[in-house]
Amino acid sequence: MPAVPASATPPPLRQWTTDVVAPAARLDYWVGAICEAFLEMDCSSREAPMFDGALVSLPVETLSVNQVRASTQDVYRTPSGIARSQQLPFYLIGQAESAWHVRQDGQVAYLRPGDVVLVDSARPYELHFPDGVNCVSLQLPRVWVGQWLAQAEARGPRVAWRDQGWGQSLGALAVQLARDPTSAQALSPSLLSNHLGALLGAALEPSQPPTPSAVRSLHVRLCALLRARIDQPGVSAEALAKEAGVSVRTLHRAFAAQGHTFAGTLRKMRLERAGELLRRPQLAHVAVAEIGRRCGFADASHFARAFQRAMGASPAQWQRGG
């Protein structure tokens, strides 16, 4: 799994907190903060006299990971707010700890912690948090969503349930980011973007029962192509899909149909190859870092950590037969 290079400078976090203003001004400050961080919206709260809120925003390529922690509130995306907005992204929202509900296009979705919902900011909606907010709100550009969903502009709130299909994985990712948005930096931006897109498509638009032979054949072909390139750092789903003559969405669905992901398969192949090379007597003189490099790990420390987690032994111990 590619890591963010140690030399790379992490993107800057943007932060807002009501602690910087007097209690009487906090709700007004909060409305300004969510409009600046997201887009034009109105907000009310029955706890206005003692409102408390904090917002952290982390850019990830064209996406944005936003952690919101605040008092109970009701958020409204209105026609006038839409008219004032320059951008009309989608938002994928999930709460980590309490129930809430969404209303859009005359439909209401009641959500539990771990459920996630996709809402379209081009149409009015309401977000109601009766027990406070501890959520992640992932800002997704319309073009990006269109790359992963065939029916990107379907009406109503679109829910991925935490206990159904790939909604389990998508919900777990949302809860993780709600609790620690900086954990997004554990993956390279492109890998996180692809992983999120693949889960989004699989959870919201599950494919029809595939023709087993055709899907297995494509999966086998993709694995063969991937296996031939695991020594190359930065192998991407886009490049592999182009070589296979399929769309990125089709590639990810082929892995999903077998219960795997592109990123997980690549990581497993690289570590298995590394384990094989470390045990070859003729390579006993080759440094561990060089073995990692030959298996696509550009960073030696990341290789050592990933190998230890997967194999239960360090690369050096494995090389000695321990």
C-alpha cells in the first residue's frame, strides 16, 4: 500500500472553533464557519445560548474531509443558498455516535451511527442532529461522483446502511474519519480517492448478480497484470484499468465481486513477493530495504511496518528464517 512520502508536506488543515468568540455570538460564528467551510446554509439550535462547535477541514486532492463536532442543531440548504453558491458538490455524511435524520426531495432517511448518506447540494435539504454532531462530511465534486455512480443525480438522500453489503466498509471508513480526519493521510491521496470511490459505487449501486465466468476471468486478468507490475511504485487503478481496456469503475467492481479491493490485493501481492524474495538463499546478501524496493515499496520504514503487521515478523527476522 503506497504511503505518503516522508518528505511530502501534508496539506494544511483549516480549523474553526466557537471558543474564539463570546457565548452570545457563537451560533452566528458557527453559521459563518459552515458557510465558509462548506457552502451557503442556514443553521438553528435549541442550545443557542450555550452553543459549542469545532470544525476541521482537510483537503485530499479534489475532495475534502471535514470533521464536525458541535451542539444539537438543524441545518437547512435553501433555494436562496443554492442561488448564492458557486459550487454544487455532493456530501457524504456519517455520524460516529448518535442518530440523526436527513430530508431531501420529500424523502426522509433516519440514520444510525455508522450509516452514511449522500446528499446533493444542488437541491434543498435538511440535516437534523437532535443529540449533537460528531460526524464526517466528505465534500465530493460533481465530476468525481459522476466517475463512480451511474445515477449520480438520483433523487432523495441515498443511504449506505452500516449492516448491508459494502455499506459496512463505507460506514466504518466514515466513522474512522469522523473520529480522526488526519487518518486520511495514512494513504496517498490518489489511493484514498480511489478506495472511497470504489466503496461508494459498490454500496450505493450494487451491481446485478455478475456472470461468474466473465467476472472471474476479468479478475484473473487484472491480477495477472497487477502481479507483473508490483515492483513499480505508484501503480494506480487508472493505469491498470487502461491497460486492461476497462473503466476504473469496472475494475473496482471486479475486485469487489471477489470480496477484495484493488488496494488490498496490491498490498497482499507485494508482501507475498517480498516474503518469497527474503527467503531465497541467493538473495541473502541483499539489504531488506532493497527487497522492499523490488516489491514496490519506495519507503523502507513503511515496508518494514507493513511486513511486520502482515507476517508477524520483521523482514530481517523473516530473512533469517525466524
